[in-house]
Amino acid sequence: MSAPSEPEKYSIDDMMDRLKSRPAEDPIENGELVTRADGSQAIRVRKKKRRSQQPHKEERKNQRRARMIQVSGGLILLLLALFCAGFAIAFANSAPFRERLVKKCTLSSGADIEMQQFRMNPTSANATTLAFTWPGGNVLDNLTLRGIKAEISPVSFLGKSMTGETVGAGEGTLTLRIPQPDQPSRAVPATDGILPIRFKHYAIQKFHLVIGDPAAPKIRMRNSEATFIPHNPTERPQLLLNRGEITVNGWPKLRMDRSHIEFRDNEADIIGMRLKHETDNKGVFELSGTVSPYATDRASTLAVQLDSFLVSGIAGPQIGRLFSGRINTLPSATSNYLSFTPGPDPASSLSLNFGNALASPFEVNGFPFLFGLSQTLDDEWFSRPVFDHEIRGILRRADGNISIGDLNLESRGRMALRGSVAMTSDQRLSGELEIGIAEGMINSSGNRRLNGMFSPSKEGFRWLSLKISGTAATPADNFKDLYDSAAVMIKPAPASGIPSFEELTRPK
């Protein structure tokens, strides 16, 4: 309600007069006197903003502030980490770091090291070439690796040690030699503490092995895949090999299928080495045993086992042309071994007690007496007889000489063969064979000379002893001489006489 002294209504003129008559010193509460464009005046009152406490808005402000602090801190830490990583990478690719790394490799391996184009990044260490050279007292001569890449752990940048999962190389060549007892085996003394270079696996995609003089090695292996495991549950370093081409001086070419070798002290235990013939995937040649490379005056002996292996793969192609087939080793207390002395002139000796593989025939070929029997008996089977019953023999190799002895071959109802044949390093043949022919076949041939040449029947066969000579390329025997001698003891037949060996063997 309006005050009683004031009228209820005002005219415009009254309001203007009242405004004009307001004392200048009368304060305008909560307002400001302003003059409009038309000259009129008015009081502009500023509204007070409403102030109230809003906790959820304050909480959001605090959260935003905390996030900004966290993000800023994270960025600072990230920049600091990047700076440290950049510094570490720069230091790892510096000359002082490389020199320290070479010293660590020397301490871990015992070899003098040469490294080319080394570089590191946050995940790996790389080098173009890494060469190891050991003193003369070590069986290891040198190892050259190319295309090296190591998966490293972050602590490797600190420089105290180089650790990680795997060191891989695209290609590597290892040369072994006969160690010299009067020379050291390491370039630096071995350490009793933890080695500064520690990786779980060392792998080489194309691994080559040379034993002996690289110009004329005793043994060479090419294009194998090698994995070296320094630590395993047995606490014995392991070397695993897969595939590869093997050349042994004087032996047929072989292929590595797989191999497992463990090392202890100065010896190597061949847990299993599985070899195959150069061109055959069926037969298997397995070796196992212990090799002592530092005992140059003591022979190392490996057990040998053959499974359906070609005769030519062990005895060589020259003997393989005379005796062919697949053989298995038979149990023997005095045979089935490979023995060699790891000295300057490593003499080796192989002895195998063998029999024919299951469902695999054994064939004899190339001897002149076989052609003579096929003509005199008028049976082409005798030119290349196949034996499938009671096949036994002992195959020996020593210093380039090869022999098949205690031979016992039999084809029921036709032929048996016993004896031995030897070939020297210059491929000269020698030996003696007992040839057994079924009595009925000699009688049915009607050849009086054959009847006079062969002994009386024994064990179902009539026997003839032959001497083997000649070379592996042109083997010889004395069958013709015995056949011609038989004519002297036999009177000529009334009609046409007994045919000579040349007449019987003349092509028809």
C-alpha cells in the first residue's frame, strides 16, 4: 500500500516534477541515473546475481584440475623418458659403448672379437659382421656371423650387460681344428661370476661347419640350421642342427636330417645325429656317443645304426655297383661303431654287421662270373641275381679301404654266395667268393664242364671257389680260367665236342 500522505495516482507532469525536484544528494540505492537519447532520465538498477553453494560443480572443477595436473605430470615424465631414451640410444651407438661391448663379448666367449657396423634401437641390437677368433689351444678356430640381430632387454642400454631372448644371424661359418696342448684356449681368463652377455637362444639360419684346413677340409657341412641353447634344465649347453649337406673326405655325400649335441667340460655328447643319403629320403644313418676333441691320443667311438640305408651310401658308388640294396644293422657286441682319433691325422674306422632291410632285395652285379653262369646255365637271372633270404655281412671302412666280409647271400633253389670282397683306396679289388649253384640246375644244363668245375653237393648247392681281382670299374675273376681248365680233364664228345667259354658267352 502507498503511504497516506501520497496520492494514489500521478500524472505524467507530476512524476516529471518529482524527478526534477529529487535532491541531487539523494542516493539512489542499488541503481544508477542514466539519461536516454531523448533527454529523459531513468534509474538503471543492477540486479544482484544469485549466489548459492553448488558442491557438484565444485567437485567437477577439482576433478578437472586434478586431471590437468596428471596430464601435465605424464607429459613431463614422457618427455623425460624420451629424453633419457634418446640419450641412451645415442650412447649405445657411440664408440665407447661399442668398445665396452666388444670387451664383454671377449670375456663371455674367450675369443678376440671384430665387429662391423654395430647399431642399436629400442628393441634390438644389430651388426653387419661379427667375427670370433680363438687361440690355438681351443678346438674352435674361428666363427664368422653375418646379418646379426639381437632381441635385447631395456637394461642393456645401461651398459653393464647385454641380455635378451634371442640372437639371430642370417649366415655363419664355424671352423674347427686340432687343439695345440701348449697354447691357451682363451684370449682372456674366464670369469667365475655372471657373464656379461646372456641370451636364451643363439640361432643361425644358414650354418656352415668346416673341420680341418678350409682349403681341403676333412669334414664340411653346408646350409644347416643351427640353434645353440646355453642354459636348459639339464644345465648343459645344447646344439641343435636341422638339415644340411655333409661332405666327408673319401665318403659318399650325406645329408643332415637333425642332430642333438650336448656339451660338458671338454667333451661333446652326441645324443642323436640322424643322417640320410644325398639322394634318398628313406634310409636312415644314426650316430650317438661321446667325442673328446681335446684327447688327441684317445679314440672316440660312436654307435652306428642303419635303417633301410643304401649300400652305396656307406660303401660308396664303386662298391654300390657290385652290391646294391638296402641294409639294416644287426645286433653285435663287436661291431656297429664308428671310431676315430681327433689328432693331426684323424684315422677313422667303421664296422657294421648288416642284414637286408625288410622287403628289400639284395642284388649282385658286374662280376664276369655272373655273365658266364647266365650263358652256361642259359638263365638270364644269373647275370644280375637277386637275393632275398639269409642275407648277412660285415661292412668295414678304414683309411680309404672298404670291404664286405663274412658275406652270406642265398636265393632258395638257385644260388648262394659266400666270402669277402675288398677295395683299396686306389679302387683295386681283391677277395674270394664261394659260389653255390643248385645241383638240379647244373644237372639240367647238360654242361659237362660245369659239372666238373663244381664240388659235390653240400647244403643243397654245389660250390665253386673264385678269386676276385681287377678294379671297381672293371672287376675280374678266374671263372673263365677254371671253365677252360675243365675242358682238359673231359674227353671231347663224339659229335660236336664241348663248347668253349668264348662260344658260350658270344652274343646270340
